[in-house]
Amino acid sequence: MKRLLLFAPFLFIFSLGVPLYFGLQKDPQELPSVLIGKPVPNFQLPNLLEPRVTLSNKDIKIKKPYLLNVWATWCPACKIEHPLLNEISKAGFDIVGLNYKDDAIAAQQWLLNRGNPYEYNLYDAEGRLVIDLGVFGAPETFVVDAEGIIQYRHVGLVDRQVWEQQLKPRLEQLMKPSSLMDKVLAND
């Protein structure tokens, strides 16, 4: 019995070490989201550029896959990714902006000075939609299909590598007619 007690500390350390080892192997940028495969949560938020206009899910009239980008003027990484978002938008990809707990006037000025890559820009002053999306902070970007279903989540900065290797291929795959046909056939 005393010999078994000698092995107890080793068993304890091993039982902690195995999950820690596998946890360290994961990419922190790929945080799982319970919303993958589910619609963008319902919302009613002011339009950042026209605060008297309220936007809801029904008002987002994008009929193809798009990016939903959470951003703020206080976010250093958002400043870095913004020029690339302008390029992505000019290349014909739609982006919906979700301005998060920001000063509306500062955010409007930001878009005036740096360009506006957003097809729609939601103003989430209280962070309600951000909480519903499970966002940890800005920036975060979601790939949303033409039916409004979240297909992918990227936490952190969108740089050229993230765009080329993760986001763009997913958007292009969702735009393929065969992808749409597969979804139709899967629903039958």
C-alpha cells in the first residue's frame, strides 16, 4: 500500500500534464464557436453612419457570402487590418462592419479618413450583439453564407496571410454554384 502512495504524485502530475500538452498544441486564433452552422443572432442596432436608422437581420440584403467584421477605433489591430479590408471590399467581397463599444463620432471620422469597406455598418454601443456572437474583443471576423448562417470565425487581426489562406478560400467555396446546389440537395 505504501508503494502505491509513492506513485501518487507521478500519477497526479501525469493526469495534469496530458491535457495541458494537448491544449498547448491548439491554435489560439481558432477558438471554437457554438454559432458555427447557426444564423447570425437577431439584432436591432443603429446604422453607424445614419444613427436614426435602425438595422436588423432583415435589412442586411446581401445575397452572397460575406464577412462580418467586429471593429473599433480604440483597437490597435483594427488600425492595422483596415487598409486590407478596403482592398477586400474593392475586390468585390462584401463586408458588414460591427462597431463595438466605440464613440460614434470617432468611428464615423475613422471611416471618413481611412475609407469605408463596409456594405453596412452596425453600431453596437452596449455590446449586445457582440455578446450574442461570443466575441472576446476586437477584431474578430466571421464568414457568413448567403442565407445568413455563420460558417467560420477568425479571432484577431486579418492580415494578408489570414485573408489568402483562411477567409478568401471559404468565401469563394461558398460562392461556387456546386456548394449552393449541395446545400439544396442536403435540405431535400
